[in-house]
Amino acid sequence: MQIKFTDRLSFKQASLTVLVGFLLGTLLSLIQVVLDYSNEDAAIDDKINALLETSYQPAARVAYNIDAELAQELVRGLLRSPGIIHAEIIDNNGTALGQASRPMQESQWRRISDALYGQARVFEKPLSVEHLPDETLGRLRVVVDTFAFGNDFLQRAGITLVTGFVRSLGLSLILLVLFYVMLTKPLVSIIESMSRRDGDTLNREPIRCPHGHERDEIGALINVTNEHLRSIDVEVGQRRDAEDRLRQYLNELENIVAARTTELKAANLQLSTSNQELEQARQQALAMAQARSDFLASMSHEIRTPLNGMLGLLTLALDGPIPSEQRQQLGIAQNSGKVLLELLNDILDLSKYEAGRLELESIAFNPAQLLEDTAQLLAQNAGQNVELCVAVSPSVPQSLRGDPTRVRQIISNLLSNALKFTREGSVKAKLDWQEQALLLTVKDTGIGMNEAALNRIFQPFTQASQGITREFGGTGLGLALTRRLCDAMQGEMTVTSHEGRGSVFHVRLPLTPLSAAEPAFELHGHVALVLNDTNLTSRVLRDYLLRWGLSLVNAEASRCDLLICNQAAELPRLRQRFPDVPLLYISPYHAFLSNEQAQALQPFQQLHQPVARHPLGNTIASLLGQQSELPRAQSLPSNRLGAHVLLVEDNPVNQLVAKGMLASLGCTVALAQDGQQALERLPQERVDLVLMDCNMPVLDGYEATRRLRADGRWNDLPVIALTANALAEDRQKCKDAGMNDYLSKPFQREDLQKIIHYWLQARTQASGL
């Protein structure tokens, strides 16, 4: 077996050794050259300075005697020194007493020398005599051509590098021969011996070890190889026996395979039939899912359209002068409609989540205000013997980034659930901020649940038991949707409950804080008398008052600046005892004082439970005669918008609602029954904004908007979709058609006011630019 010379171990080892030796030799040679260069560089200065020292005394006497002839003789003598190309003696007046020069030496190596040492060096030495050491008589100046020294250095450096290379080359040849004799030649003989072995007949003669290698690695390799060869001989014999037995097994296996093949053909035929049935079932499931989606969209549209008319007309009715009893009845009807709308939204949201299409907003909102407003809205659902209390920790940020609509749904569902199943006792909602997360705790003293019920309550359309459904009603959607909304916001929801003792729901939502906690009201220096601290509201109220700086006293106090009471029976006694002290009555939601009772208690204010911080602080500040330190929230835009709006709507009830709301906002309204009429009205009058329904006869809102944008004259005209279609794809469909914004039915007047104000302002700013 032939092995290329460059592939032999001797060559590889020799080349590697020589490479290392060559690198080390080269490195040492370079170090030697660098040291030689450094020494030569210093030697130039030393030699010239020594020459100047030798010539110093004659030059000083020449300068002292002002002997030009002797000076000329001296500088010519300096030129005989190697490297000096110019010498001169100069007196104090700058006159040269003697000077001499010669040209620089030319050579092909001069550039290298000049790069290392410079082209020339100038040396000067002031001259003085011994009896006048402080008086300078002149200067001795010489110019040195460094090539005379650099040339010697370059010759030495070349010799050093060449000898190092020759040594490395000689070493490589010696090592190559040694490695061949000691390693390669024995290995080649072993390889030739092994290659002559017949693999079939297996020559049993062992491989011979080369002479002199019996105890080294080569001998050990041969011994191990011979052992393996003997083992292989044994294994080959065993394998031949096994092959014979395997042939017998294969014959038997062929018979078994033939039988199994027949069985597999039958099984494959059955599997193919099953796959066809599964594909049909999958197609049916997809069709059912599409039908469900279409049904939800249709149901949403059909319910929202009359709901918009009902809520809108109730809002307009509440704006008019009506008796208080009818106002209360209409308000209850309006709130009932809102509850129906929330139920519809819950069904759609649950459907979106299960389909993976639930979209979350990321905008700023005030979490404490959200909780207090929601609790105020749901307070009407509390029973006569149920106390609804809201507590906000001072650590809660004033502003968070997230989806306020979904957070409101979580709060509303938990509070509604707690109020529904609590007939007496209390329901407390507490808001806190810990570890960059909003914590909501809702605790009630209701019927509670056992361990088995806890495993069912988060399933859609499922309640703890059928008895609860009959007794308390409900759909079983609220908690299921709440759990899924928490999951969508990367939060978590847990519940602990004991049957007959109530439940505690904990929600943790990791949200981004945009501001610090709200500053407290400044009410320092005032004294308040608070009656009845046995209920939850009183304890929360005390915490707020102490945080704001009020000093609290008990009923035995003789002086106070403010009276706070939550017992109607105590009001006359307090007014009689403190006739001129302002009185604040914290009443249950269903308790109302008549105008005559309130007038008799002046100065007097009444707040309903649950008590919110801002109304409480503003009311106390008003009673104490000082300006409130904290405004409630940013006010809405002006309710006199003064815009001319084109309303495109085919439903008479929705026309009536929208026109009434727009008129109350100070807008003039032009009406179009469909999209075609809208396109015909636009060139006839100036329009500031278009409210466009989407589903209309003749020409729908989508196509009307596309034609409006294609015209080019109304590219900057805001078009707002007013539609009962509330799914995510409907919003995108409006955007794709060219509409600027989207408002789903039923809508509140405040929402309509905000969206019109925003787009009127945006259009004004764009035209100003």
C-alpha cells in the first residue's frame, strides 16, 4: 500500500516540529534584530556626542581666538568621521568661522535605513572656555547621515535572519530522516503485512513486530491487533452458524408476512373508509363553525339595531324635564338596556376568544376611576341588606396602559356575580398595586361554593348547580369570560370559597404604569366627627380621611369642623347638637332624603354608597369652604360642537336617535336614506363630517365610502361608521373601505361627542398645516 510522501506521519511530524522551530527561531531572530536596532540607535547618539566632546576644547579655543583658518581645519577633520556630512563652528553673531560639507551616500537600502533611523540627525554644542564658563562663545554644529550606521545594522539583521532560516531547514531534514526511520518505516511494514492477509480464509499467522519495537507503542499496537484478529476469527465462525439459522427463520417469516399482508390490505381498506368519514365530519364542523359565526354576526346586528333605538331614546328622554319618579324609572330602564348590551358583548367576546380573534387595546386609563364608576353603576343591583364597598390603595398608579374595556368587563362581571349571590352582608372590591401588577380582590358574604362547584364555574354556560340557575338566574357566562380575559392579558385569576360563607376572587393583571399614584386631597387642619365605624364603608372612609390629613374625633367631642354620618336616625340629633357645622350623610344606594329633610339639615350634602374618592374629597372640600385639590378627570369636549353633519341612515328609529343626540351637541343635521343619496347631497352643501351606516338598501356604506374617496374632492372629509356589526372583521372592513373611524351601535352620546370632537379637531389641524 503506497502512501504519499506528504501524507506520511514522519513528514507531518517533521513539518509540524520544524514549523514550531522555525517560528520560535524567527521570533528569536526578530528579537535579536530589534535589540540590535535599539543598541545601534543609541550608539549613533553616543558616538557623535563622544566626537563632539573630543572636538569641544579645540573648537572653544578657535571660537575664543576667532581663528577662521584653524576653525576650517577643525571642521574638515570632523568630516573624516563616518556619517558626518556637514560641520560648522558659529560665533555669537551667527557668523560661520568654519564649515565643511559632503554629499549623502546613495544606496538601494537607503529607504529602509531612513525609515528606521531617519535621514539625518543634527547635533549642536555651545562653546565656552574654562575661565569664562558662563559666557557662550558660539556653537559647534554637525549634521550626521544615519545611513552609515543603518547600513551596518541592515547587514547584521540579514545575516541573522538567513542563518536562522538555514538552521531551521537543516533541522527539518534531520527530523524527517529520524521520524521516517523510527516511525514511518515500521508502520509501513505493518500495513503491508496486514494488506497481504486474506479476509475470507483468515490467515491465522500473527503479524510480526519490527525489530526494536517490541516494547514501545508499535509493539503494543501489534499485540492489540493480533488479539482483535483472533476475536474476529471466532466471531466469523459464530456468524456463519447464525446465518444458517437466519435462512431458516426467513423462510418461516415469508410465510407469516404473506398471511399478514392479506390482513393489512383489509385493514387499509377499512382505514381509508374511516378517513373519508373523518374528512366529512371535519367539513361539517367547519360549516357549523362558519354558520355559528354568521349567526353571531346576524344576531349581534339584529339585536343592536333596536337596542340602539331604545337606549338612544331613553337618553334623549332623560335630557328633558320629567318628574323625578319617571326619571328614576327611565334610568332603571336605561341601565337594564346597558346590562342587556353587556350580555351581548360577553357572548361575542367569548366567541372571539375561542376563535382566537380577541383583540386587546393598549391605551391609557385610570384603574381606580374605572372601578369606582363600575361599582356606582352596579350599586342598583345590591339588595336592601347588602353593603357594596370599594377601597383603593394609595399605591395604585393614576394611569396605566392596557385595555380599559376588558378591565371594566372583569370588574363588572366579578361585582355582578358577587351581588347576585349575596342576599345579606357585604360585597367589597379592593384595588391594589404590587410588583408591577394591578390586583383586584372581590370578597362577598354570599352563598359560597363547595370544591366540586369551583371546578365548573369557569366553563361557559355552566353554573355551580341547577338549583342556583333556577333561584338566581344568569347564563353562566360572566366568570368564564372573566377567566379568559385574564389569560388574554397574561394575568391570572384565582378563587377561594366556602359553602355558606362567601367567596373571594383574586385577579392579577400585569400592566404598564404611566404615572405615579394620585396625590391625596389636602385637608389638614380640620376636625371631623365620624359616626358608626362598624361597617366596611366606615372603615374605608376613615382610611381616606386620615390619609387626607383630617383629624377624627368620636361622638363625645365638643367641637368639630365637619360631621360625617351613615345613620339616618342620627341626623336630627347631630344637627341639633351642632347647628352650624356642615353635615355629610353617607347613605345606602336605595335610601333617599326628601327635599324638605335635606333643607332642614343645611349645610348638608348626601353621597350614596359605594363612596368614590373624588366625589367624597370634593364634597368635603366644598363643605369646608375650600377649593378641591384634585379635579375629577379631564372634562369632555364642549357639548356645542357646531358642526354640519351628514347622517346616512335608513332606519327611522336610528335616524331619530342620532338626530336628537346631534342636536343636543349643537350640530345641524342633513339626512340621507342610503349611500346613493349621500353621494348626491355632498356636492350640494358644505359638510364637516359624515356618519355612515354600513348596511343600507340601494347603495351600502362600504361602497358609498369607496366612491366618495375615489372622487378626490372629499379625501379630507371624516367618515365615521355607525353600524350594528360589532365583530373585529367588521371594523377592518370599514377601514379598508376608507372610513376614518368606527362607532358600534348602540352608542352613548358621550362616545359620539368624543369621536366627532376628535375628527373635527384633526381636520382643522390638518387644514392649518
